[in-house]
Amino acid sequence: SQKIEQNSEALNIQEGKTATLTCNYTNYSPAYLQWYRQDPGRGPVFLLLIRENEKEKRKERLKVTFDTTLKQSLFHITASQPADSATYLCALPNSWGKLQFGAGTQVVVTP
Amino acid sequence: ETGVTQTPRHLVMGMTNKKSLKCEQHLGHNAMYWYKQSAKKPLELMFVYNFKEQTENNSVPSRFSPECPNSSHLFLHLHTLQPEDSALYLCASSQVGLAGGIPYEQYFGPGTRLTVT
């Protein structure tokens, strides 16, 4: 089965800096990968989807890259703000096509 | 956030109780999901319903029983739970194509925080 690895340590970053999160997977390369944001006590909220033939995707201050050779996706938050503080989850389909989530990385942006 | 609603938001139940979680989606989606989220662990997919038909049961213990009466409503019936079942239970919905392909994103409800005593 697919193993998804996200940094379990919280990422502490100063406001205005760029936060970079990694999502590594171990087995077959998926056709796409999704990123979600989750705030405490709430359900995840979809942010971005990137397909295997796309190298990069942007949405406002967010940027996602997908490197199928490295089996890795990077998630960037540029000009970070305290409101960006949350846990960010990557998700990709398993061999049965069902979405499988990583454990997430917590981001803490301090003023 | 009102696209997918869940009730109750919090639930405390004893090991001998029977309770039900309710989920409703107002997005016109054709697939609904139940997930379990324990502290510091990835979301665990429990059940999937496509077009009201259960298409996946990830080896979930029989003390969890799903029900999907129509494409907008999903229930999770609970009975004789164990303390290790305490977790955040999330409902989600999405649109899926008949022929498969890349699914759309999933929309989650706020979850039910379940505590089994």
C-alpha cells in the first residue's frame, strides 16, 4: 500500500516568510495529489490539486510542485500570515483509487 | 462550511450505549464518506457510498454500521463501542465520475468529537 510521509514536527515561521512543506510517497506515482488545510476541531478544506503531468500549480499565495521522479510534492505558502496557521494535509489515491491522507504538518506563523 | 453538516458536534457515550451520527450534504454530490481521525494520525477511511451504494468497507468493526438512505444523507450507527474508538469522525462528500477518472475534491463536515467512556 502507499505510504505517505509528512513532517510530523510543527513548522514555526515568522510572518512574511515562505513556509515550505513536504509530502513524500513511497510506492507507485499517483495520477494526482491534493492538499488540504485543517484547523483545530474542524474538517479539512481543499486547497489545490496537481496532476502528474503538471510540474507546478499556484493559487494566490500558495504554490504546489509535483516531482514524480523524487516521489515528492512541495507546498509553499509565500508571504505567510498568522491566519495561515493550521495543519496542512496532502492526499493521493491508493491503488484502489481511494484518497489516502498523510498525517499532516502543523504550521505556526508568528507575528 | 454549511455545504456538509454533521450532528451532533460532540458525543459522550458509554460502552453499552447505542447512538447515531448524522451527516447531510447540500452540494448535490453523488459520493459520501466516513473517516476516523485520531490524534496525530492520518485520516482513516471507513466507508464509501457511491450513488447510495456502499462501495468500500475498510475492515471496520461491526460495531460501526453505516446507512445511506439517499445521496444527501449518511448515518453512522454506533453500538458497544470501545474506549479506543474515541476520535473525531468526519463525513465528506464529492462528485465522482461514472467511469472513474480523477475525482473531484472532497468537502468535509465539521466532524463529531466522540468520547467513549
